[in-house]
Amino acid sequence: MEKHPEQISLPKAVKTFLATSRDIGKRQLSPEEIENIASSDARIVKAVSRRLVNFVANGVVLFEKIRSFGKEKPRIISPESQTLLLAAYTQIHNLETPILTNLIRNRLMMENSRDPSAARKDRRQQKEKELGIKLPWSLVIDVTSSCNINPPCKGCYAAEYPHAKPTLEQLNGLAGEAEQLGINYLIFSGGEPLTRETELQQIMKDHPFVNYAIFTNGTLIGEHTPDRFLATGAVSSMFIHIEGDQEATDGYMGKGAYDRITSGMRILKDKGFPFGFAITVNQENFDKVTSDEFISDLRNKGCWGGIFFPYVPIGRSPRPDLMLTSEQRQKLADISTKAQKEGLLAVSPEELYRRRGGCMAGLYASVTVEGKVQPCVFIHASDSASVYEQSLETALKGSQLLRATQAETKNSSGSCLIRDRNGKLAELVGETSSASTEK
């Protein structure tokens, strides 16, 4: 029987790390060596506290301040980045040992394969030069337009998409193409992606070195769901849609939704499967979902972090009156930063706008159920043919809308393109002869 990482002594783990760290990527490791290294590394991570990491980070910041005295800003790590990195480390440190070991094992196997991370990075850079475009860092893939919640949730941004469902072969091919382009983060959305749970797990088995996330309403999570995803060997997590307390969530998603969602959260927490929240923040639920009590309750339910999405009036029955005010958006950014300081890896587009000074549209891309490439899940327009009828590379290369949004977000200090510069977005859509992706 293999030893679990928690049974390995820390000195032995450190000895294994020191003895093998230089071998990774330089020679083929045996399965036994990979297992020993993964177990030892997990043991070290569990032993290194957040306080120690913070101490080291503070030392780096102090050194950088001294080194860059008289210059505009430190060049190694900013206080904001330090906060985010510490929040990320906290969640890695808090993973259950088998989950942490699986994550490390997966990375070791990738580095030990014929396609290690360095090769993937080089291939991506080469493709960007060939195509003359910045490749998206991730793809949000709508795997179905079907959902088990009917009628759709109020304000569902996908409710107006045509009804379609790409085949497993098409989805698997798309995942493989993305991996070959160096796009190593795939997000499955819908509709409700867990209506295709078995097929998603097959994709993960076939492409185990891609990172995956699943955006789900959480109501279909069964007792063995996390076990089946873990058995793929891939690194994956879930983001669960919740709208606030029971009254708010049931009012948005239908009666009984809150109980099914929290039941799913309990299953994931008990299994140690990493998951976070996905909240659409609007005028009606703002005070509730941004309160310390609510965020603390999500942490207690097992969330390692999550995303606060400001409401965008698209999709089913859009209501502009529910959009957040400028003051609320600023507060949302502050709340995300505060949560990170408390070790919860929570983010919001508002906080990202403030950090990088602009919109994320075009830096990632969305693929609809019909295979149309969009620059953002909220920008329901495309000038591409279906990626299921042509290659992903051809679709990305040929999308003038994707190029235009990348140029706009790079050269503008504004925030959300669809919310704050809707006129400019309409201009880009017209100039590129893009068409609506809705029915």
C-alpha cells in the first residue's frame, strides 16, 4: 500500500525534494518516482504555513523597495499581487492532501511527457507570431444550451442562444486544438454543463494536462460526482451559481434550488473537491451578497473563493435598472480585495479593471453552442464561422471582432466594453460585419 503524503515525515519529504528537483524535465521519471515526488511535495506544502510565506514575501518586498529606491515602483511584487498570491497559496495549502497530491502529480506527469510546459509556451508564442494575434488565455465553451432549470433563471445570459449541443467528438477535438495552440485553461459552461457530466469527464481523460473549470448551477451534483472528476487525473474545479440566501436564490432560480445547491456544496466539501461561488451581483442582492456574514457563510460551506459578476442586462428579460451604480462597483472591488486579505480567493471584474486598467474582452474568448467565437460571454456577437466546421486556429485568425476588441481593450483605460462603452462596441460590431449569436 502506498503511503499517504501525511504519513511521510517532513525531513524525508525535504530530502526527496532536494534529491529530485533538478531531475524534473531533464530525464524521464518512473511512475514510482513521480508518486514519491508528488507525495513529498504535498507534505512540504502542508507544512509551510501562510504566515511563513507572508514573511518571505514581505522580505522580498522590502528588498525590492531598497533596490529600487528613487524609482517609480518596485519591479518584483506589488502589495496587490502579494495579497492575491497569498490568497492563492492559502487555498492550495488548504486542499485535502489527496487532492493536492493529484494536482502535483498531474503537473509532474506533464513535465515528464513529450509536451512539457516549456514546449507549450514556445508553441503558443510561435503561433501568435504566425497568426498575428494574441491568443486567448482561456476558452469558455458552451457545451449545451439545455438546462435542468426550466424556465431559465431570471436574467440568464445564455437563455436567448439557439438550442444546440455539440457532439462529444466535436468538443474533444476543440479541446485538443486549444491544447495544441497553448490554450491551457478550458471553462465548461452552458446551459447546464453537468447534464453532460460523463462526456466532460471523457474529455478530461483524453486531455489530462489542461486545466478545467465548470460553471454550474450546482443542482445536479451527486454523491459520486467529485469522485468521477478526480478519477480523470486532470486538474479541475467548479464554480457554483448562487444568488444570495434561500429566498433570493429560489426567487431567481426556482423553488428548491437553494437546498439543492447547498446539498451539492456539502458533497464537494466532504470529498475535498475544490469549488467556488459565482454570483451575479445586482441592485436587489448587492447588500446581502457583499456582507461579511454572507461571505463568511460561503467560506464555511467550503468555497475556496469565487467570482462576483456585476449584472449585465443581456439574455432573458434584461433589466438595466438592476445594474450596479458606480459607487457599488467601487465597493465590489474593495470587497474582493478584502476577501483576498482574509485568504479567500475572491475576484470581480471591477477589481481586475482597477488592477490592470481595462476590460478583459478578447483576452479570453467564448465559444457558443453553435461554435461561434465571441470576445466575451456577454458580447453576443461573432464574425467567425463555427469552430466545429473549421479549425479553432482558422476561426481565431479570421476573427476581426476578436482583433478589434483586443486592440480596444489594450489601448483604452476604460472598464467594461459592453457596459461603459456600448457605443464603441456597436461600432466594432458594425465595422467587422459581426452578427448576433442569439436566436
